[in-house]
Amino acid sequence: MASPSSARSGWVIGLWAGVCGLSMVLASRWLRRFDRGPLEIVMHRACGARLTRSGSAARPAGTGGRTR
């Protein structure tokens, strides 16, 4: 018979693995659509950054990094 602490740790590890898996799936879907992460987008908009990492002019806001 398993001790209560080992049963509890198994549940926690399973939950941790599920959260990590969900995070990886959502991150890959986000990065297919946008060229930056959500916090990077917020930071650049809040700071008023007008240049991309390469030094060229930024794309219009709200296009998700895609040109029309």
C-alpha cells in the first residue's frame, strides 16, 4: 500500500506535467502567429519602442508581425 505522501506527490507531478505540456502547446501556437511573446509585445508598446531587433522600422501595430 502506498503511503499518503507518495500518492500526493504523484498527483502533483502529474499536474505539473500537464501544465508544462499545455504551456508548450500554447507557446508554439502563439509563436506561429506572432514574432514576439505576449510580455515582449506589452513592453514594446508601453515603452514606445519604434525599432525592431534588426534596427529597421517596426511593422504597424495590430498586424501580429505580418505584412498585408
